[in-house]
Amino acid sequence: MPIKIVDLGHNNQIDTSDDFLDSQNGTIFFERDNSHVIIGKNSNSDDIYLHCGSDAVVHIGDHVRLAKARMHIVAPTKLIVAEFTSFVGNAQISTHEAAEITFGHNCLIADEVTVSVSDMHSVIDLETGARINPARPIMFGHRVWIGARSTVLKGTTIGDGSFIGAHSLVRGTFPANVMAAGVPAKVIRSNVTWRTELL
């Protein structure tokens, strides 16, 4: 069945081929105004749910496998997914505050991975009354693999060719070509990379 488009706002735009909207499954939901969704050629969806608030930009590159990803881009910010990246199952991608999420090309995001730039609640310093947990962007380099049921927290950067073991809690900066895992995730091996082929 075709992609279902629900538009409750104004001046929202989708740029993609008619073939994608007609041939793929899922829902694109514009809750508010002035959001822009771009989906490149030869991308596919099993049952994506894309929820945009105001002034959101979602740029999906060519040959991206969206699977059943749930993407909530409800703040005025950007989600960028470069070409040949694959979501395997029900990944949860959230920007409830204005901080960007970027996936490089050829990334692999396994089932039930959660990615969020925000704690979605405020932590307040009692002496100053100031909030001390602002949102922070997340950056995945090229060819990054995130194992199943991992959680990637705000402020994380993962370098090219690195991969994260299943069930990990990921926060911080990880260099290129490392294997990291655990709660919290730590580098357990360096000077490695990964391939989809079983050699």
C-alpha cells in the first residue's frame, strides 16, 4: 500500500519520486508547519513512521533502507541519513530538541536501536535554577554499525568504520575503526573494521 501522508500544518513539503510514495509502506506525519522531507532514489520502507514538527528537515539519501524505523523530528532541526545506510528493524530516532542527528553513508543500524539528542526532561540546578542537561547533536561517521538494542545518547560521535556491540549504552566520542561495547560502552579493540560479507 502507498505511503500515508498526514498533514495537519502548512507549507510542508516532500521531495521524492512518485514511485517511492506509491510503492512503499509507512506514514509521514506533519504535525505543524514548514517542514521538508527529501527521500533519495531507490530508497525503500517496510513501514516507516516519520513524524515532523515545525521547521524540521529530514534528508534521506539514495539507496537507504528505512525498514520500520520510527523517526520523531519534532524540533526545528535536521536528520540527515546518507546513501546506502540501512535500518534493519524498529530503530527509534528522536530529536525532541534542536540538535542534529547525522548518519554517514553505508551505516548499519540494527533492530531496536534508540538514538536521542535529548533527555526529554529538564534537570535543574537547585542553587541557580538553571537547566544543566541541554540537548546535544549526534554524529555517526561512515560505515558505522550499531548492534541490536543499543542506546545512543546525546553528544555521541562515532568515527568511520567503528562498530558498537549489542545492548550497549553509548555516550561520548569514539575514534575511527574501533569496536566498543558495554554499559557504558568502552573501546575494547582498536584498529578493526567490519564488512557485511561473511569471509
